[in-house]
Amino acid sequence: MAADKPAAPKISPKVLKPLLAAQAANGKKDYPAALAAIQDALAVSDRTPSDNYQIHHYAMFIHIGMQDMPGAATEAEAAIDPDPSAVPEGDKASMYKTALQLASIAKHNDKALAYAKVLLSLPTPPDAET
């Protein structure tokens, strides 16, 4: 039911424009342009915690596309560590799982353990296989 679905995170209009440019460039595998657009988003003053989460979330996927897993791990950490409450409820399981995997690859074992603990604390979705 649509009423049960969490609201989409609010992104400031000044941040949304460069994020859309980053997404478009990433879709074309134009990684330098995508990263430049991320820098434009980071240059916006008065960003909200949700803006910061979304910026680093997008940047994480750009680095994954570039096969830069250490960079992706850094962006995952920047997305969720400063304010875990900024991670939308619908993204928590997938974001923490991705962050756990990237932290493990980057040998950030303390981070991987912390993300694993968060994953274990999350409720199991009703449609999850047992």
C-alpha cells in the first residue's frame, strides 16, 4: 500500500541539480564529469544531512562504476557515518550491506564490524526468505 511506503528523502534544489548531472554522466560512464558534478554538489553551502547522504551515496556508485573500491568504501563511510539517521529507512539494509562489503574489501575491519552490527539489528523484512 502506498501509504506504508516511506517518503522519499528531501534533497535541496541546489544539491539536486548537480546530483542529476552526476547521475546522467555516470549513466554514460563519463566518470570525470560525474565526479565534477559531485564536487559541485559538495560546494553547495547549507547542505542538510540528507543532502550529504545522497551526495556520498551517488559518489559511491560512481566509484563502483570506475572499479575504484577503496574510493567507493570511503564514500559509503562518508554517506552513513556522520549521521546514520539521514539514511532513509528503505535504504538502510542495502546501504549497510554495501558499506559492509566495501569496508571488508578496503580492509576497514572496524567499520565492517560496525556495519555488520547495524545489519543484524535491523528488522527482517516480511518477504525475506528464511
